[in-house]
Amino acid sequence: MTDKTRIKILVVEDDPDMMEQMKVYLESENFEVVSASTQKEAEPLIKPGAFSAAVLDLMMENPDSGFVLSHKIKKMDARIPVVIVTSVTKETGFYFDKAHDPKAWIKADAIIHKELRFEQLKAELKRLLGAGEGHE
Amino acid sequence: MSDQLPVHQLDVLIVDDEAGMREGAARSLEGFSVPLPDFNENVTFAVRRAATGEEALAQLKAKSPDIVLLDYKLPDMTGIDVLTAAPGAGDFLTIMITAFASLEVAVNATKRGAFDFLAKPFTPEELRATISKAARSIYLHRKARRLEEEKRQVRFEFISVLAHELKSPLAAVEGYMHLMKERMKGPELAAYDSMVERSVVRIGGMRKLVMDLLDLTRLESGKKKRAIEQVDLVKAAGLILENVAALAAAKKVTLELKAPPALVLSADPGEIDMIITNLLTNSVKYNKEGGRAVLELDRKEGGAVAIRCSDTGIGMTEEELAKLFGEFVRMKNEHTRNIDGSGLGLSILKKVVKLYGGDVKVQSKYGEGTTFELTLKDAPVPAAAEAAH
């Protein structure tokens, strides 16, 4: 963050409380939050230059909303970091197969468990944005 | 008819030291089939043979059969010895063959899990009848096991979803606490008002979920205490309307009651309260601002009572309608994200209505509104209910 313009982050989350908390944290870190609370609402927001990174809830109106959005974002610009937030592995016993790199087909850069410490999200975003600094 | 059923072969091991017996039994089962239409199977039999206890044990070890026809008196040991030494005893069904119907042998063999007896000499028909019985028993057991497995799966899924539904509000409250602890919005307490408010709402939702869950459990186990009395539904509806008024006013939804002066039903007042409250709160929660909700009560032919609740709300798509009565199903779309609920309301409603020998019908049009129609009959008086139980 060498310049003063705030980095825009797309946050898609259907739990209004999670959304509110995410906003407070990210804004305190000087990010600007572009928000959507459903997959449907988020889709028209996926436009070149609209945001520099995305944080997506996995299960919204569809059980794979996060994957679908991630795929669309990566198709538009593969360099935009995408973090998928989910609680799916623990509760349903549905595991992402570590042997076959899950990110390869999910097309996300990081998958964070839902009881994430916001610090973890912050660190993940910083790491990913740092790595992609070339295209900022 | 039975020809069209899929064929399944059961593996039968015949253990007898008399070659004539072995061959005779094998011939009796050759080409013999047992149609089991209720299991959608036609059962045939593949026969293996053993002449001694040792041979039998070797065969059992090589491959566990489905049925063992076991002679009691073998040259090297008794049939009981074979059962005792058999690997995987209990995986197969044993039919004991004895020359003398000795009670002692029977008791002993039954203790070791023998399923049936055949007294020597027996006719091919007797053998086939016994084998048919055994085949049916095997299928019944398999079906029971499958049902048990399905039940376990349903329970597992229910608990998984329940855990999720309890964790979400916990995570929300925990998150707000964390924000407050870190003083993310500065030192002024007022800055955190909305966070405290949301925490209270989420904890309230969690309490509702736990209470609903207890209701559901009581209903399912049949342990719910019921106090049946003559309840005037119109009077009850009037009181509930007052309770829901605040919620309706907040959403600018007008409530209307269309009913005769009185409508009496033998019922548990708590259950009636639950039913009507559930219908009315749903028709307000899932309504549009400025919408309408109408509750209609009337007597149907034959004495049953109809409760109809229609709204001018957001309605449901066919797809949503199909999922409506599932446990923890809450419609997730852009209209419903700020609506709280346990996702158990309609599951409970349906179970309660069943107690009144009634049913629940739903009609809905996406974007236009939903109508629930319930029919309730007089609840049986407690004594009769006890007797029926």
C-alpha cells in the first residue's frame, strides 16, 4: 500500500453479522469494502477494475455459490486473489482433497475456515495482494 | 411375474456324511427359486458340499455361505462343534439336520444360533419349504439393517445441520465481542450499540432454536403432555393477532381476521397458539412492506376446522416450495436474508397438525404471496389417546 488510494475488496457474505464484522475489520485495515449478500447480487459486481481481491462465503443461496463466483472472477482476471470462507469441511465431513490441490479446480487462492480469526483473513489478503503487486 | 424379478443367488453349504443325502438335497435345490416380490428379488441357490466337520470348517473359512444345512451327526464331530468352531458364526443361517428330534440337541443348537430344524428323513418339499423360510428371513434381516443404516444417516445429517445452526449465532456474537474487546470503534460505548443489539437478537434466535428443538423432540417421541379442552379458535386467534401486531406494525403489514363469532375445537390451547402464531408470524416475516395478511377460520363439512392464512408476501418458487417442510430449511434469497428463524417452525407445525388428524396445504406464487391451509379435527380425549397409545 504505497499509494493513498484504498484497495477495494469484494466481500460476499449472506450472514449480515459476519458481513458487518468483516467490514469493520477490513475498513480498520484501510481496505474499502464492496459488499454483496447473495451470489445473484454479487455477479453484476464482477467487472474489470471493480475490486482488487475478493472474500467469498461458500454456501449462500446455492451450496456452491462461492465456487461459482470464484470461477467467474478468475475467468475475468486470474490475478485477482480470491479467499473462500467456509465451515463446510468440519460440519459435513466434506473434505477438500489435499492430495489433489483443491485450489486447482475451485480456482481460489485460499480457503479459510469460518471461525477465522480476522487476523488470519487480513494476513491472507496481505500475502495475496503482496504477491500480485505487479498488476496493481 | 416372478420371472421378471432380478435374480439373486444365495450360497448354500450342505454338510452331511451321507453322499445320498448331499446329492438329494442338492438336486432338490437345483432350479428351485423363491420369488420375493416385496424385496424385488427372485432367489435361486448355489450349492456347495462338505462330508465331514473338517471339510465344513474349511469351506466356511474359504467363503462364508448364506445358509448352512448342517447334519448333527458327523463322523469327526457334531454339528454343534462345527457351529462353535465356525469362523464368522452369525453371518450365515443354520438349518440343523437331525435323525432324532432330541430336545437337548435342539436347545443346544438354538443357543449356537441355529435358525431351523429338519428331521431326517425329509422330502424335497420339506427341504424347499425350510429353505424358502430361511431365504425370506435373510432378506428381512438385510432390509432391517439397511433401514437402521438409513436412520443413522438421517440422524447424522440432522445433527450436522443443527450444529451449524447453533454455531452461526455463536460465531456472530463471538465476533462482536471480539470487536468490542479490541475497541475497534473507539472508546465510546454508544458506538457499539448496534453490535450489542445484534448480539441480543442472535442469542434470542438461538434460544428459539433450542426451544423449537425441544418441542420437536417431544412431539417425535410422543412424550408431549397434552391438555385437551374446548378451545374457541376465534378467541385464541384474536389474542395472537394482538401479540403479532407489533411485528406487523414494524413491517407495515395489515392483519385481518375473518371468522364466525366462535369456533370451538377439542384441542390443547398451547398447540393452537403455536399453530396460529407460526402461520401469522410467517405471513408477516415473509411479507413485503405495506403488505397484507389474512387469517380465516371456518367450519368444514364433517365438523373439521379450516385455518387459512394468506399473505401478499414474497412467495416461493416451485423449487422452494418443494423443500419447504424440511428441517432447518430456510429460504435463502435476497428477500429473506434479514429474516430470523430456527428453520424448524414448519416441521413442528406439520407434526402438531398430524395430532389433529389434519393436513397442511400450501399454495404460493413467487413475488405474489403464499397461502397455508390447515384442517384440524377434534383431538381425541386424553383417555382415548392413552388407550390408543
